[in-house]
Amino acid sequence: MACASQQSAEDRDHFKSACAAFFNYQVDAMTDIVRLERSLSSVSSAHTHQLRVSFHSRIEQLRSAIYGNYGFLSRCVHGNKSLFPSKTLPNGSHVIPNLMIEPKDVQSVRAALKQCVRDWSSAGAAERQESYAQVIDEVQRNFPSPRYPNGLKVKVLTPGAGLGRLSFEIARLGYSSQGNEQSYFLLLASDFLLNKTKRTHELTLCPYIHDLTNTHQFQDTVRTVTLPDRCPAQELTWEDDFSMVAGDFVGVYSAHPCEWDCVVTCFCIDKAANILKYIETIWRTLKPGGIWVNFGPLRYQAGEKSTDLAINLTWEDVRYAILATGFQITREEMRESRYSQDPKSMMQVTYQCSFTTAVKKT
């Protein structure tokens, strides 16, 4: 599968920050362990004997999980180690000194671990069924065949592709599929999973160790998840047309009008700095008569860049803007869906998602 990138100076800084956060994951996670040990040391020995799992056992299991997660994350960014100064140990290995990482970047790495579960593990299948399966069915309803009578493939674009699972599934069905993602935290992980894994279940993560609240039992926190549940290297062939493009959707695709037959946005449009520009760009990039399938809520989370802002419009505003841009809405309903939830957590968040299909009027 092809990968492409259009980088500005700001993008390069963002990329380096993401790599630094991946490399420094173990240091940042162990810092949390030190704080946890300090808190646990205040508990009297009389009280510690009342615990089912000892504090010492908890700390050791958390440390082991951190080492395992770092093994995966360091492999994702290994090819970019030259971006940072390093020193050579007597055994010949190279070590990158501790880096100063912004708290938001620390959280982005940990969120990427959960995203790996959602997109590339059997543990995430239920969430994918709630969202990805819905939009794929809608694409197939509007384009029953992945090819036109002249043999050309139907071109499907998925902005906000994250780790690329939705784009991958669309490509597996025979469509020409391209994913677009701006977050280098997700792109670094997706590049490894899409291009460097060789077999299913070859990787093991402990994605929930950073959530020590709302847990039924400690073993839920340190349980492992294997990935990928499907291996792109084994399933995609030279006949499949699948690519991922890095960069801001508006900036990359505004220059390519009337190119795509279908645009699919899943948990995506609420991440746009300017949702109105996003809608306009979707309309612009679609061919006349092209289809836009949208699924997701309006969480309006802050972006990873300091310049990322959001105008928090209501769905009524967004719907009006869709119509005013020149779309005709052909499907509109609400569906419940989760996003990167720990299914064993005592707290579950469910979103009421807009499931909307719109046609670019000719």
C-alpha cells in the first residue's frame, strides 16, 4: 500500500514531537509509577494486608506492561531515531536520552494504544461493528459494484482515517481506497501496522494500564490484547488500490476538485478546526453526483497542534451548512456508538451519532 505526505515546517515539528513522545513513552510511564509508589507508601501495613493483590505485585505487573508497550512503540519510530541525539552503550545498543515531552503528547501516545485496539484487534470488533460496518454498508448500497461498467474502480476517500482500518476494509471490497490522516501519532502506528506486520496476532499490548479508575479488578487493567487481527500484508495484493496520505484534509484536497466518487467520514468532522471549511472541501473534492457518508458525534476535541481551534456548531447548524453548500441529504438518522472504550470499565460512554448520507447535486 502506498503512503504519501505533504509536509510544511509546522508538520515537521509535529512529526518530530510525535516521534519524541513515542521514544519517551517508557520514561513518562515510569514517572507515573514512581508517583503511584509514593502514594501507596502512605498506606499502613495493617491496611495493605487487606488487599487481594499486593501493592508490590501491582507495581511489578505495571512495569512489565510498560516494557511491553514500549517495545511496540519504539518499533513504530525506530527508523526516525536519527532525529535525536543518542549515545552508544558498551553492549553496542543505542539509547536516546530522556526528552521533555508535552503532557498533551504523552496523552496522545496513550490514546494511540487504545486506538490500536479499536482498529486492529478482535477486542475492537464490537465497536467497529457499531460504526465502520454501518458506513461500509451504506457505501455498498450506493455503489453495489466497486467498478463501473468501463472497468474503472469507484474511488472512496476517508478523511480522518486514523490507523487505517476503515480504509483497509473498503480496499478489501475492491474499491479504490485512500485514507487521509493529520495526526502523526496515529500515522506512525498505522504505518507500522499496515506495512511492517507479517502475520496476525504478532504484537501484544497492555492498552489499559494508564486507566486506574473505574476498574472491577486489577487484572482488567493489565490484561493483554494481540494485534493485528487481520494482516494487510497477507490480505492485500498488487490488484488492490489502497493508500494513506498524511496532512491536513482541507490543505491537501482543496487542490483536487471533482476527483472522488465517495467521501466517508467516521468520527471525523468534529475534529476539524473549521467544520464549515471541511464541509466545503468535501463538496469540492466530490464528483458531481458523488456521495458523502458521515457517521459520528460532535465532540469538538482540541487538536494536537497549538493552532488547532474549533467552532462548536450544533448539529442544526451543521445540517444547514451541508444543505447550503449544495448537498441533498438522502439519509438522516441517529445511531448509538462507542469510541475506544474499555469494555470492562465500570464507566461506559456512548455517543448519539449522526448517520447521514448526502449527494453532491449536479
